[in-house]
Amino acid sequence: MTERDILLKQLSSYQFLIDDLQLYLDTHPNDEKTIKKMNEYTAKMIPMREKFEKLYGPLTTGEDSKNSWIWVNAPWPWENEEVE
């Protein structure tokens, strides 16, 4: 597994966790413990995302205002070097 794959899996895990906590907070908006946890995970994910985008380009379209098509230059899922 490449460094890119590892970082992408970590980002995906953090994003899933944050989304799940957000869903919980939709029905429990005053749960301070969960709000704190979500903010902690978000703070951990931001530098990870910045590192990924600096090394491999934007994760989604439209995030690079200088060139909104730069994301197409990244390897497509079927162009991975390793076959699992």
C-alpha cells in the first residue's frame, strides 16, 4: 500500500467518523461531549487533508480555484500501481 493510499484511508476514516457524529448531533444538538469530540477529529483531519492535497492534488472538484480541472490529473482508481 502506497503512502497516498494510507493517507486516503485515514482521511476516509476521519470523514466517516465526523459525518457519523454530525448525524448524532442532528438529534442531540446540546451534547457537549460529542461536539468536543467532533471538533477534535475535525482539527486532526484538516492538516491531513492539506498534506494530501499538497502532495496529490485536490480531493474533490472545484477546490483549486486556480485550475478547477487539476483533479483529473490524479491517478484514477483503476490506474493504481498495486492490484489487490
